[in-house]
Amino acid sequence: MKPILILKFGSAALTRPDGSLHQKALLEIARQTASLCADWRVAIVSSGAVAAGKSFLRRYSGSLSERKAAAAIGNPLLLQQYAQFFAAFDIPVAQGLCERRHFAERTRFLQLQDTFECLWQNGVVPIVNENDVINDRELRFSDNDELATLLAVGFGARRLLLCTTAGGLLDAEGRIIPEVAQIDDTIFGLVRPEKSTVGLGGMASKLTFAKLATRFGIQTHIFGLSDPDAILRALNGQTGTVFSAGKSSESARRRWLASGGLAVGQLIVDAGAAAALLRRNSLLAVGVRKVMGTFANGELVEICDENGSTLAIARMRLGSDALIQQMGVQGLEVAHADDIVLLSL
């Protein structure tokens, strides 16, 4: 079976300053993607709907309701353009509007996966975006860098390509770093505070999700679209920044747990519990120091150490209310080792 490739393009790459869609960029995406389809199952995660639709709203100020309305206007415009340019290469496209619940519940996730497999088997390229129109959380809670990464991790993709106007990760002198073996504090220290005025993400977002993807054995590339054949060259490591994939033998279920990083709560654990997790042991109530958020038995939570660093995603065996009442109880299992995926290795 052909490997999976996830391509993500942000608003800045797809739209002009006035919000109109950048047709040359869309044509290049279609042309280069068409040449990849013989060897890859390709999905495109595409921003640009809000940027494309906001010019139709009077006195647009960027409120949540206006962003939802702009997305409702811009989504069909964006898909229409993709369909037009891919049609020149005899490739049909399909729209995939994803929500958090598609990842948080395994049954829904498997249905999503089956739908994508059906599209790929029939030569169709999915164009994916978050369902901004009905999403009940602020859009910036999950940008499309996260959505692309969750698809890549959950589906077991081999490659993840994240497009940025910077062209890659820049060093202190503003030069693109061609390869990064490990994403650590030194690498994050290179991030500049500026970000795009049209998108929600930035380099910090891309590095955060590149770290997750590489943790699960997915080679990740951050690249720009301005160079000729940029997608093809990035895939071959000839432009942008390549982040080396780590070794991973996680099962499909554990990959899904990691993609369920759409956690509904957070636990702060002490040093002993953190060390036990890193030894791949279960989480016990005695090690929990703080419970944040409201969650039920079976829902996913984020586990952090006392410094606030994320250690893992876990499926809970206790709801938040029960856990608060039983914090510190010896021998009480909060999450079984099989339901915990480490993110900090």
C-alpha cells in the first residue's frame, strides 16, 4: 500500500493581502501534488477559508462569530478553486471538514480513516480544514498545524510537510537550517516573535507539532512555496528544513491516543509519578497533585509535570470529580499504562 503524505498550507501561502485566493499558488499545489499521487496517498490540509471570506463582511473585526461567517463564505470558494486546478490534471478533490470529536472518539476516528481510504482508493485528493463554522471553541485553540499533525500521527503517515512563508526554520543570522536532528530548547530559542497577520499559527506552532510528529516516526519538513517545484524538492530534502524522524513502533490504537491530543482536561503530577510514567508504568492517584478541567471516565487528558511540561496523553479510568475526591489514595489506578502515550521522549 502506498505511504501517506500530509501537506499543510497556511493562509499566507494561499491568499493575497486583500484576501483573494492566490491562483498561481493553488495551481502549483495541484501540479506538484498530481505528480505525487502515483506514489503517495496525499491529503492536503488547507487554511485560507477565513481569509478568503472576510472581505465579504462589512466592517470585519475578527470576532469569533465573524470568523465563523467568513469561513462559511470562504470554504466553498477555496474548494471551488482547488477543484478547478486539480481538474486540469484529471484528479477530483473532496472536502473534509474535521472537528475535535472526530479524533477524541475512536469509533468516529475509524470512520474518518475509512472515508479517507475510500477517497484514496478512487483517486480523490481530500482537501481538509477544521469545521470552523460550527466549532464551539475559539479557532486559535487548534490551528491547522495541529490538525495536519493529528491526521499524520493518527493515520500513520510517513511524511508531514508544513508550508510557511519563512521557507524553513531560520538560524540567528536569518539563514534556513537544512536539517534538525532533535527539537529541543535550543531549537525553540530560534523562534522569532513575529507571525503572519493572516494565519493563526507561527514557527512555534510548527515546531511544537513537528516534535510530536517526529516522536511517532514521521519525517517532517517545514518549507516555503516560493521556489520552483518547492513541494517536490522539500519532499526530497532539497529545500526548507527537515526534522529527522525518531523510531516508533506504536500500535494504531496508541497512535490514535496521541492524535487524541484534543484533551479535555489536564493533570499535574509529582516527580515520582512523572518518573514512573517515563518507565511506562500506570498513573496512580497518589502521584496526582492537581486536576484541571472537567472530564468523564474514558476521556482523554494531558499529563504534565510540576514545571508544566507535557509528558503524556492518557485515557482516564476516573472522572475529574471522583479523582479530586480520591487524590493521594494509595494503589488507585487513574490511567493504565496501555492507555498512556508518552510525548516527552
